[in-house]
Amino acid sequence: MSFAEFGGPEVLRLVDAEEPHAGPGQVRVAVRAAGVNPVDWRIREGQMQKVRPIELPAGVGLDAAGVVDEVGADVEGVAVGDRVFGEGSSTYAEFAVLSAWAEMPEGLTFEEAAGYPSVVETALRVIREVGVRPGQTLLVSGASGGVGSAVLQIARDRGITVIGTAGAANQDYLRSLGAVATTYGEGWVERVRRLGRVDAALDLAGSGVIRELVELTGDPRKVVSIADLRAPELGARFSGVAGSMPEALAEAARLIARGRLHIPVERSYPLADAAAAHIDSQAGHTRGRRVIII
């Protein structure tokens, strides 16, 4: 899957491309599934050019799960035939090169594994950046998507109480992940206040709530957004620089193996329907993850 100009989902094209090859420190995988992340369509629209510039035409996708079929120089601990999940480039494809990977945890399907890399890295990063500690309460705005699902479970594992906002249809889902759930919409700030003190807050949906999150925490330094580029205008932080993906993948594997982390796949799409996956991702209201099946 490729695009030759920035724009809406209609710019995506299924094309025949030269097979990529693993360079030093990389592996190539025969992709079985690719994760769909909001950053994918933000890159496609050109929103990320100042942060993550690309040259056109460009491929699409960062996350994948598949079978290693080529190992680059200076790579140890992995062999052709291994089942891995990780991060690379142009992963909406039959073959993709990964720069970070880990062995797939036992019992995980390719479809499920493809949904973890970026969301777990993001969840670990924003929990660290917002500075919330065990025993404190974290408010998560837009908590039912992939990153929210990871944040809720990682926070619970660390002894952090989470209040999560989502649509009415996702209240039971949030509770199943250990969160105190409430709906967004009119009166949501008062509903959160009635649930108790908020020590820190995350904006995962970019729905224009930064001012209210600052009000609820009492400190803009305790508010971090991954979706609202204007957050710094109100003293909050925008988190857009990825941390260590190998560490995130290792932590994901540990949590999955312990039964402490599970991110469901809400919907999967064939590669030819990548545009539909982007449209659905942009619409929000996701419960868990969307993935492309190769």
C-alpha cells in the first residue's frame, strides 16, 4: 500500500513494489498482519511532516507481526522462521523490514500481535511522562481505543487508579479493564469530580478537552496529550517522540505472558481495504485495535 500525495484515504493505492531487504540491525518479515494506528493516517494527511518528515511516494504502516525470512548483519537472537511482532516501515505489505521486534508471546495470533507495538510503547511513555505514581488517580480521556486499553491495564498492574471516559457503549468495556468508567459529553467534568481527586490526566482522543483536564488536575504539567497539537498553548504537553521500542516490546511480552495485558482486535481488514481501515480509525469510537490482514 502506497500514496504519492498527501490527502484523504482516497490517495492510498495498492501497488506492486520492489521487495525490501534487511539492512544491518534489521530483520525482514513475511507480514501476516499490520496494526492500524492514528499516526498512519496523520502521516498520510501530511500532519506529521514537521515531526516525522517523509518523501513521496511512501508506504504505509509502522507495526506488524509475521515470520522472519531475512536477517540483517549484526543481528543476534533471531532466526529465519521465527514468529515476531514489532515496528518498522511500510508494513501494509507482503514483506516489511523491522527495526525493533520481539518473539510473539505463546498463544497470541498474528492478528492480535500486530496490534500491540505502537500502542504499548505510547502507553508506557505517556504514563512515564505524566508522572503518575502508585496510589494516585489517573484520568484518561478517550480510554477505549488501543492506547487507552493499554494504559488502563498497565496502570492497574502498577497500582494506579484510573478514571476513564468513553461513549456509553464502552462503559462495561472500561470496567472490564479495571477502570472507573464515565461518559464524555455534557456534564462530564462534574461526573469526574464526583468520582474523586484527579492527580494526572491523559488526552488520547484530541477532542478539545485540554482546558478541562488542566482544571481537573490543577496543574498543566500533569496533563499529557497524544492527539492535540495545541496542548502546549495551555501549558500541557504533547507527546510525539517515541521512546525505546525494544523495551516496550519486552514489557508487552512480559505483561501478556502474565495475563495482565490483552488488547482485543475490534476489526480486521484485507490489504485492499486499507482506506476503509483509515476512515474507521479517524472516526474514533474504537474498542481495542484495528488491523490489516495480509
